[in-house]
Amino acid sequence: MFEAKVVMSASKSDFYANLTKQLGGLLAGERDLMANSANFSSLIFLMLDNLNWAGFYFLRGDDLVLGPFQGKPACVRIPVQPSPRGVCGNAAFHRKTIVVPNVHEFPGHIACDSASNSEIVIPLIVNDVVLGVLDIDSPILARFDGEDRVGLEAMVATFIDATDFSPLSTLRG
């Protein structure tokens, strides 16, 4: 059984390096998309402080559709095409991580949980194709910064390397 361990670090970058190593161990030997995304969202929710939601949306046609997550029930579908909605839709459409210090100031923000005040969304890009996003919300304003972006992008890279996304391709049409 895997046991997540909080390791006191001198820096946020050390914390994320340790967490990325733990994620690699958690996903070792398992390539299933749903199992890995469920465990990844759980690890983030347990190990990062001041979160109220962490999970995945996967691209199906022109929409992001809710995948495994931790937190309150969430919006099920988020449009990406023809015009993106919310932080998740914009991250997928523009193919880049978006850090939002105050979601109430983000044009078109979709409020699935009124307690959310800041957000970070990292797109999942495999073979130059966007397959979904990792979405993390916090009730704290400006909870996420550049170090969180770098650390979480490294974790997403580990997740992508450890996961078979081929079942998702059958869901996209």
C-alpha cells in the first residue's frame, strides 16, 4: 500500500521535487488512465495545503468532461470549441498553464464552487494533442504562483509518462 509522506522542505521547489518522486512511486506499474488520474488527484488534494478541489477534465469532442477528482461535486461539461469557457476551457484552447490569483476577475470564470478564489489549470498534452486538463482550486486568493506552476507541470509530465491515454482517444469523437 502506498503511503504519502509530507516531507518538510527548505523550499517549495524541493517540496514539489519530493512530491513528483512520490507520484512516480504511486503510479509505478499501473498505466490505466482512470486509476492514475484518480490517485494523482487524491495525492494533490492530500499533500497541497489550502485546496478545495483537485481533479481532471478530459476532452470529448468540443467539451472538457469531468474525470476523477477530489472535492465537492463539480461542473460536468466545459466548452472548449468554438469559444473556450472558464479557466479550464482557456487552458485547453491556448495549450498553456493558467494561474489565476483571483477567479472573480477572470472573464467567463465558471463557478462550480463559490468557495473557490484562485485556480491553476495545466493542460495534458500528449503527442502534441490536448487530451484534457488538471484543475486545482483554492479558497485562498493568490494561492498559486510560478513555483506551483513549475512543480505541478513536472508532476503532470510524470503522470503523462506513466499513463496510457489510448482509451481516451475513443472518447474524443
